[in-house]
Amino acid sequence: MSTLRSFQVGQFIQFVATFIGAFVISFTKGWLLTVVMLSSIPLVVLSGAMMSLVIAKASSTGQAAYSKSASVVEQTIGSIRTVSTLAKNNIETLFYFVIT
């Protein structure tokens, strides 16, 4: 868990440094375009956050459906085994009477 956390912290620092570096370079090369893009950043972040929430909800819904279907399959296979065993019961009884 701590390895994962340290990896995420390192990745976060890298992303922030990349963003700040790109921001500084863009201001030095073309400040007018940077100002225009700066106004659109909140919209992009907001839409990304909303998309993340929708994907997380769909993923949890799908996981719940898979869990429920796995339970149904497990019960079905158990029932098939029971029916198969009971169907062979008559054959085993016949063999028993033939042997004795």
C-alpha cells in the first residue's frame, strides 16, 4: 500500500511540474493564446471530473451485475450437478440389484 501511495505522490508531483512548466513556456511564447486557454481550463477540468464520476458509477453498477450473475451461475451449476446425480441414481440402483 505504501509503495502505491509513494508512486501516486511521485506521479502527482510530475504532473504538477509538467503543467506549471507548460504554463510558463506558453506565457513566454504566446501570452494571448495562453489567456484564452486559461479561461477554458475550468471547463475541461469540470467535464473530466463529471466523466470520472459517471465512469465510476457505471463500473460499480457493472461489478454488481457481474457479482449477481456469478451467484446465479453458481446456483445453476449446483442444481445441474444435483439433477445429474439423481438421474444416475436409478442406474446405480439397477447395477446394485444385478450384482446381488
